[in-house]
Amino acid sequence: MPSRRHPRIDQLTLTGTLMAAVYLIVCLFYRRGSSVYSHATREVFAWFFCIALLVLYWRGYQQLKRDDHPRLRIIVYFAIVFALFTFLTVPFHSTDVFGYVNRGWQQVHYGQNPYVYHLNDIPNWRADPMLREHWIYNPNPYGFLFTLLARLLARLSGGNWWAALAMFKAVNLIMFAAIGWILWQASTRVSYLKPELALYLFLWSPLILLHHIANGHNDLLVGFFVVLAAYLAITERFFWIVPALVAATLLKFAPVLLIPPALFFVIKKAGWKTAILSSLVGLMLAAAIAFPYLRDWQVLRLADMQDNATLIDNSLHSFLIHIFENLARVVKSLAPFHDSVNGAIKFALRGGLIVFLLYQWLRVPRNFSAEDFNVKAVLILFVLICVASSKFNAWYMGMILPAALLLYEDYWLRRLVVLISATELLSLTFFKQAYMLNYFALILIPTWIVWRQRMKTAHRNLEAET
């Protein structure tokens, strides 16, 4: 009898199937939360799924780069499966989403302004099933738009904590899909991007799926408005760029630094009138959203908010000061200089950021293209979040990655953001608490790899020219 030839299994389909299996295992493992397991068990399991997902993510990327066949359906179908499994996963690494529910319920049920009152100010708050012990001694650290959203979702939950949690995660799912749509629409309009590759790098990103869908971090909302601004620039809808960035700023405050270059870009492309009217719309949007909270401006806990924003955690600042502290344990005479060294690091990072921002804001290319604007936006966010800020968390990359995927595929900054977004998945392991090793392994080493590749490419180009 003639032998039957089995159809060849599509390699990207196989990779997607294996990734889906890993996400399903994660979902089932944490079905009762993470506290039911010992620290050692959680750590071993975290290393298993992080390494598995990173290897598969890299494998899929290489397969997609080599293959010229259409893969859009496979990418989208598996992204839906991944998103479903991670949506059903109980938050296991961070309780920030519990804090979102707290801030919403604090407004709806107790009528309190979360920028004025701590959760601990609510009498007998532990008896309320809608409240969890998360940042109970801090004022709300988020922007006015997100605080308003938290209020809306808490009201819609009807006082059911699980319903509130599901709605916060559902908002992230909507943002996940919306960013995917924007990446596809934007990348099909330019000649320097492979749309399927940009879509894959976002929709299949383990960091996005685990930190933002499974654990529910809100940075994806900021990433949506930043990439929306880039899309509006590419499609020449200049009027709405500033309002989009104002909305991003009202979620978390970092994107306010993108508004000056956005204004210059709009002036260059559409003139002063459009820029002024666009800014007025942005100001009215900000005023309408902020007004309910700023009515109590005299008693806002600004000092507490500033303290939270300048915490030293997993950042370049943290890396440098921990080096000094470890050195001071060996050389005891250095210990009295701790505060001076810490102050010098703060001054250098913040002063450097100011100089960098002035350079980026004032250095406007003669032909200020949409690509130039997006490079500036991504670079400013990257330097602020990954270099100058005293506090860094892996999920902050959700603000940067979507817009970075609209940069030239071989551009060093795009490659660096993608690589850091991959390595930062290891923040789900003990790396999160390894203060010096964290920044060194997850940011400095990827930076060195990209820099080295860039130097090699420049050297080859120089040899070719000579």
C-alpha cells in the first residue's frame, strides 16, 4: 500500500499551541491565588513558565521573520486564546488592581476624594468586602481620568468585588485589542514595517499578557493613547494628537513630557490655528475630568503623592545607591556619605533629564515627519521611565512598547524596547526583589547587547564604504 504523507505542521501554529498550553497551566495553577503555595514552589513555577514563554516568543519571532506566507489569522486567533486564559487568571504577582477597586469604591460608597483621604481614614474599612489591604496609607497615585474610570467601574460592579475585578481586566482586554488594531492600521500605511511582525510582537508578548491582562496593571491604557497619537501623526489627523496625549497624561502623569514636541509637530504640519484649537480642546478635557477632584485643592496630599513618585525601587537610581551601600559595608568610612551620594545621584539623574528634555523639545527637524515625532515620543518616555525615574516596574513597559513597534524595524530603540519588554518578564521571579541584579540583568545587559549590535553594524557599514 502506498504510504500516506502527513501534512506538515505549521511551525507558528505549533509555537502558538505550546504558548497557549503554558498560559492554561498558569491559569490553573493560580486558580486559588498564589498564597496557597510556598515561596519556593511559586519561584520554581515562575521560572518554568517565564523561560518557556520567552523561548517560544523568540521562536515565533524567528519563524515569522523567515516566513513570507500570510500569518495574520494565526497571530490573531492565538492572541484571542492567550488573552482569554490570562483574563481568567487570578492576579498572582501584584495586587495593584486591588488598589484600583479600592479607589473606585472609596469614591462610590464613601464619597471620599482619594487624593485627599487615605483608605485607612475609612472607619472599620477591613469589614468592607470590597476593600483590600493595598496602599492603605497613601493617597491615590493615578491620574484623574483613571480615577474617574475606577469610580465608574466600581459603581457598575454593584458592590461585587469579583465583578469589579473582572471589569478592570476587561478594560485592559479592550485596550489590548484596540492597540492591536492601531498597530495593524498604522503599520500597513508605512513602507518600513512588516505589519504582521509588529502585531505579533505586541499580541504575543508574555509581558503584556501576564502583567497587564493577568495581573491587571493599568499602563496599557497609557500605551493605547500614546500609540494613538503616533497613529494620528501617521494618518495626518493632526488636530487630535494633543488631546490624545492629554488623555494619556490624565491616566498617568509621564506622557505630559510628550506634549511640547507634539505641539511643535502640529504647528509644523497644520499651523498655529490648529495647534491652538487642539490645545484648547485638550485643556477643556483636562479641566472637565480634573474638576471633581481639584475642588479640594487646598487639602490635596501632594507631599505624599510626591513621596510615592520618588520611591527608589528597581531603577538606575536604586542600582547605583545599592552599589554604594554594599561598598560602604566593606569600607565603613563611606557610610556617613550615604545621604550626600544619594542626593548627588538624584541631582545627576534629574538634571540630566532636564537637559535631555530641553534638547529634545528644542531640536526640531526641518522636515518634522511622523516618524521623527514617534522617535522623540518613545525616546522621551524611555529615558524618563527606564533611566531617570527613581522607581521602575516591569509593567511600565506597557506604556512604551506599542508606540516603539511603529519605529523602523532595525532602529536601535525599537529593538531595545522589545528586548527589555522580554527580559522584564523575569521580574515575575526573584529578580523583582534583587535590587542590584534586577536593573543590571534586565535593563543594562539588554542595553549592552543592542549597543554592541549597533556598533558592529556601524563597523560593517564603514568597511563597506571604504
